Amino acid sequence: MTSPRRKLATLAAATVATLLATTTALPARAQGQGVSKDTVLIGTIQDLSGPVAALGKQVRLGMQLRIDEFNEQGGAHGRKLKLQSEDSGYDPKKAVLAAQKLVNQDKVFAVVGHIGTAQNVATFPVLFPKNVLNFFPTSAAREMYEPHHRLKYAFSATYYDAMRVGVPRVAKEKSIKKACILHQDDEFGLEVLRGTEDGLKTLGLALAEKTSYKRGATDFSSQVQKLAAAQCEMVVMGTVLRETIGTMATARKSGFNPVFFASGAAYSDLVHKLGGPAVEGLITAHTVQHPYIDDEQAPLRFWANKYKTKFNEEPSVFSVYGYNAVDAFIRAVTKAGPNLTTDSFIKAMDTISIPPDIFGAPELSFTASKRLGNDRSRLSQIQNGRWKVISDYMKN
């Protein structure tokens, strides 16, 4: 039979052991998941097998380029970055599964550069309860920063604002009286629609025709017939890559040649490389510039050739989105100091200012109540088979 004194000694020893174990574990818990002594693990969800797979690949490669540069320079506070990628196939349901793996199994610190509006929105209920940031998603929808949430950070002028300001400007310059729209039947397309409608109101105009398509569609003949029958002089497009090309190619074949104006989701070199003469004249709203390997600006040309040398393919503006997302993340990680937690990262981001860069992006700034870095866009047009900037940043 154990004496009371021995029981007390055993209990005391057990208590001390528990306290020591708890004390040892505290720093790891304070840091949060994804942060170790020498690594910060971030995740990204891209379309690597679906309708915008080419764009998803470019975002991921742009991210990896900046991560490699950072790691080669020694990282920050003894930590380097590691990237875990998952494929959504541009399907919100698959995006949720990818987010669950990244958050619950891989235990990433943040999800960065996630492509797609509906896909991002679908993952919020997975990320936010686990205190995981949704950082600089590759989407310009208002849902990326509204409603306000401490774990949301967005960088690009929204589809809504770009259309609200850009559509009336182009319509006025082209003396448009009949404007119409073709849009993807989801959150992304609806944002383009809403911005277009509100922008046209400033000119006293309403859409003469509206038509849509399901995500992943490949045949746009019925939509084009509907737009042509309405005698549309300008067609606003809430389209991405192949939908932009497919719509314009179908229209040209039928002799239907309105002014085509798309959101920044269609601003990619793949549009003119794959679309050829059919997409000549397309106008889009955008922010950062496409990085051609023979660009007249030396810094941009150097960066583009560095990317090509590393990955054996030319970069696109989506490569820049990925690169800049990681660059901003690095700035905050560095500013947060050696004790990196979600709270210290947020504190750093909320006092950060990112200057204009070689890609033409305007200054980005954030506060505790302002989670969209930039709300202005400009216009580009495909001229002679490549994008040419045709406006300064437009005032909202």
C-alpha cells in the first residue's frame, strides 16, 4: 500500500512533468501551424487540369520563382518558404477538398494566390475557423475582401469596379448605343454583370441583351446568335481564357464584329497566342503589365527572360500575379519579425505599403479596416498580336 507521502511526491512529480511539457509546447502553439524553426509552409490551390489550367500553372510557377529567390537569399529570421500545391480543376467542390488537405493534413500557415472566385469563396469555411489566411487570391471579386475579415487580403481592383469605370469609358469613346453582355454563370460573371450595369447607368444606358454560359462550356454559338440578333455594338465579356477565344472566333466567322471588352480575367498572352486574328482589337481592364521577353523596358525584359530560363517557357501576367503575391507575403513575414504568428503577420500587413513595381502595379497599402491594396485599373488592347496599354489608371 502506497503511503500518503509517496502519493504526494508522485503527484508533485507528475505535475512538474506536465508543466514542463506544457511550457515546451507553448512556443510551437504560439507560432501557429505551418511555422517551424526554419520553415514557413504556405499552400496554393490552382486549376492544373481544368478549363484555366494554363493560367493556374503560370500562377504556381510565378510563386515558385519568388520563393526560390527568397530562399537563395537566406530567407527571413532563419526561415525559408515551402510551397504545397493542390489542383481544383476549377471546380469549387474540388477546391474545398484541396483546402481541407492543406489546412488539416499539411497544416499550412496561409493559402496564397488561389485562382477562381467561386473556388475561393467555397474554401473560406475551411480556412477561417482554423485561423488560416486567404492571401492575395487570383480573383478580383469583391468577396476576396468583403465582407471584412481579418484573414482576407486582396491586391487587385475588382471586376465590379473595373467594369463600372471601364465600360462607360469605352462606350463613350466608341459612341456605343447598344451594349450587351456575355458572362460566366457564377460569382465571377455576376460581378462583371453588376459592374457593367452600374457603369452604363452613368451614360443613361441599359444592357440591350444579356446571355450567359455554364463554367467549362466550349460552344458559344447560341449566345453569339442571340447577341448578333440584338444588333449589339459592344459586347462586354465576363469570360476567362478559352471562353474569350471561343466567343470571338464564333462571332468573326459569322460576320458579327462588335467592340469586345473583357475583364482582367481575360488579360493573358494566351488569348492572342491561341486566338490569333480572331481576338485582334479585344480590350480589357487590367493592372500589372504582361511581361514580354522582348519588352522595351529593361527590368521587365530581364525578369521575363529569367523566368523563361528557369521554366523553359515564357511568363504571362498570371505568372506576375503569383510572383507578386509571394513577394507581398515575404514583405509581411520579414516585417513580422522572428516570432511569426498569424497575429504578428496581420499586424505587419496592416501597416505595410508596397511601392509601384516593374510590372506597372500601383502602390498597394493596407490597414486594419482596408484589405484591398488597390482599387484602380487601366485598359489594354490587342494590337498586332500583342497587348498594348491604352490608358492610365482610371479614377473610380
